[in-house]
Amino acid sequence: MLKSKSDPLVERLNSIEKRYEEINALMVREEVTSDLKQLQGLAQEQASIKNLAAKYREYKAVDQNLAETREMRDDGLDGEMSDLIRDEIVRLEAHRENLLREIRMSLKPRDPSDHKDVIIEIRAGTGGNEAALFAGDLFRTYSRYALARGWSIETLSTNETGIGGFKEIIFEIKGKGAFSRLKYERGVHRVQRVPLTESGGRIHTSTATVAVLPKVDEIEVNINPEDLRIDTFRSSGAGGQSVNKVSSAVRITHIPTGMVVICQDERSQFKNKMRALSVLRARLYDQEHRKQIEEVTANRRSQVGSGDRAEKIRTYNFPQSRITDHRIGLTLHNLRSILDGGLDELIDALAVAEF
């Protein structure tokens, strides 16, 4: 809940509400209505804070209602009325917390990439086949989350293990706000569970790394063709067997940075090349964006790390159906529903904590 008037957040919200009221008063003055440029400027400012001012007013009304309802409870009413008051307090508390979360989200500075589609790269880390299977689990989680939100998914490149997992999978998710939601997933994910092949019932620990890159177009990242080395070869499936008789697979090396992108899922060499260039542009954009951030916050670690067990943002503990996000110390006990795509509770908590 919001604290006293000296709370910086309360001061900021009061200032926004006061400014909204000032704008409303200004916009009905004759000297303003006759000045189109000034009127348009005020209208734009009004629109930018209207929803936040309304949410804050609603929050204060709910908070006042909650205080009054608690007073009724403290009067010692009995029977059915007491039960109704208790239920109303629970409802108002939940409503107030939801409003506060929405207010904090509205105040959070927008990332310039929030509106973009995303390219996600998942790679098996420490743990052999179990890590590859976990990479597959994460891919299915993000796929289900995307579908539930009405977003579309396109696989760009895969390196399968042949046992239902991935050494690496790269895919694109298209949809409004995709990057703004999924950017919190980047980092090392750790899983603790008993592998199907483990006869002794021992819990194994494995990892997978997730990189979340905003998709960019050619205008935003201009790649000099002379900086590229493009090789073609026959695509291969799990186990290394050739799955195409022509050289349709494409390997692009960005010489200045040493970045290498391989795409081989399409039978068309041209399509594989376009996909590889799309991934390369996203990586270069992300690298430059991260470089700018690191100039402000020196020595900040890269989003993926080495994949060692010690470098983790989140742990998935299957025996206890527990998931813990170590960045904000949040632990939930609904692992299965989260793996089925129910990521909103985690993502909302991370977005609020970022403020």
C-alpha cells in the first residue's frame, strides 16, 4: 500500500493529479481555446496522464472505503453481517493491491524496444541430455504463453537432440508488447528434477540459457555486406544425418564481431539466409543497446552468462512443484501451471520490482 504524504511515490502521484486538474481548468479558458497550438499541447499532456490520474483517484477511494469497512468490523458486529464485512475487506484489499500494481506499471519508464517483436534463443547449458530436455520445456512454455496472448510463433533455427530436447532453438514471437513482457526471461534457468533415465531416483540439476532480443529491421541496423562471410552447406537433422540433398543451410559470420548465425530449417537457401540475417541484426542491436547500458552501470553482467549452475535467475524444482525467481526473491508453488504458459504472475512481479 502507499505510505504517508512524504512517500516519494505519493508525492509524485499527487503532483500528477494536481497537474491533471490544472490542465482541465486551463482547457476551458477562452485564451487557451482560441490558441490551437497551446490547446493541442495541453490535450496531449492531458491524454498522457489521464489514465494514471484516474487510477490514483480510484486507489484513494478504495483505500478510504477499506478504512471505513475495517471500522465497521472493529465495532464488533456478529453473525452474517460480520462474515459479509470480512469478505468485503478481503475484496477491497485485493482491489487496492491490483490498482497499486497498475499504478507502478504506468509510472515505470518505457523501454524503447517494448513495442517490438522478439527473437528468443534457448540453449542447453550444464547437464547433458537433461539440459536439452529442459530447453525443450522452456520452448513449450513460451509457445503456450504466446498463443494464450494471441501472438504468433515462427521457428527460425533448431538443433535437436533426437530425444525431444534441443541443444539450441531460435524462434520469433510476433505480437503487441511481446518484448515488454518476455524481456524478463533472459538469463540462466536452472531445473532440479529426477530424469526419466535415473533409476535411483536422484535429483539432477541442469541449466538452460535464454536470450531475448528485440527484433529490428534493416533501417535500425545497417549491416555492411563486406563484413559478412556467408557459407552454404547441406542441412542436417538430429544425430548429424543429412536431411537435404542440396546446400540450403546457411552460416553467416559477422567478421567485425565474430558472431555466427546458422539457419537450416527451411529447404530454401534464400529463406535461411533471410532468417539468419534477422537473427544477426537482433544480436547486433542488442549488443549495442547493452553497451550503452553498461556505460551507465559499469561491469554489468551479460544476460546469458556461461550456463553454469551458479549463474541463475530462476530455479524450477519439480519434486516440490516450486519455482523461485532469485532476482526478486519470489517463490511460487504452481510449477506445472507456469510451465503450461502461466507466466503472468511472475512477469507482473518482475515488472513491478523494476520500478
